[in-house]
Amino acid sequence: MGSQYVRGYTAPMTNFDRIASFYQSHIEHISISVDSIVGATTEAADAAAAAIFEERKLIVCGLGVDSAPATLLSELLRNGLRADRPALPTIELISRFATPREGSVNWLSQQLTVLGQPQDMAIIFATELDAADVDFILNAINKRSISVFWIGATGPQGHLYFDRCDPKVSLSLYHSVAICLADLIEIAMFGPMEEYP
């Protein structure tokens, strides 16, 4: 029996097709975004290292799905990517349970107001936040004169945001950014270390 062709019918994607498509899109977005990623992560790493050198707090924030890359960044700063070195101090303001969003945004703003001091640095993973949420958190940041770098949202001061991107791809890119950021902060603090072979 030969195969039959039905006009307008598209075969469903296989698991291989889905995964291959995801990685292809990931690679395409990295290749067109590398300049902005390098510029933004360099800016954030320099500010974070300056805050640590000046004995200010480095506060890493993430709510809901953003708690994963925030935790990744914080753990990499604490435990290091390479050889033994002292842990870098971070304060985590992370909540996996971000529903209702208004409540978690309020919690984050309150914590920043209580803990933040002038010249502290906050790195906020914010892919799930809308403009009103960013403004609400920004109010707390401005009250305490905290420097801020947004990942996944646009805002005043530094930010890195991938627009027009499949949500799965943007999530993977923000995890990659957390790794790059940890690497650059580590280099800024301790200098280049021996690379892996």
C-alpha cells in the first residue's frame, strides 16, 4: 500500500522535531544576541563586583519561574564555577510560589525596602513581571537608592530583555545569562582562573 497524501494535512511534530526546533531557535537567538548579552552582562558584573568590593549587599531576586535562574546565579556565586575560592556573598529574595503575583511582588518590594541600603545592588530576574510590577518594585528600589539590573524586563538602569522570542527559548537564554553573569563576576573578583580543557 502506498502512502496517501491529503491536501492541507500536516503531520504532527515528533519529539525529535520539537527538541531540534527548540535548540535551533536557541542557537539562532544566541547568535543574533551575543553582542547585547556581552554588553549587558559586563555592565551587571562590573556593578555587582563593585558592590561586593565596597562591602555592599548583592541581592538576587526572582519570583515564580524566575526563581530558577536567580537561584542558579546565587549558587554559582556562592560555590564558584572553577577552583576553590571564597564564597561570594549574596542575599536571595526568591519565591517559587508567586501566586497571586500581586502578593509576591508586594513581598519582594517590602523585602527590598527593609534590606536595601544605598549603593546595594539588586539583580532581578523578571520575565513574569509586567510594567506595573516593575514600577512597583522600582518604587522600593528608588526609596533605598539601590542599583538594579533587570533580566527579562526593561527598566531604568541596566537591563537585558529578549523580545519576540518563544517563551521556552527565552527561559533557556536567561539561564545561560545567569551562568555568564556568574562567570564574569567571578573573574572581576578573583581575576582569570585556569580554564577547563
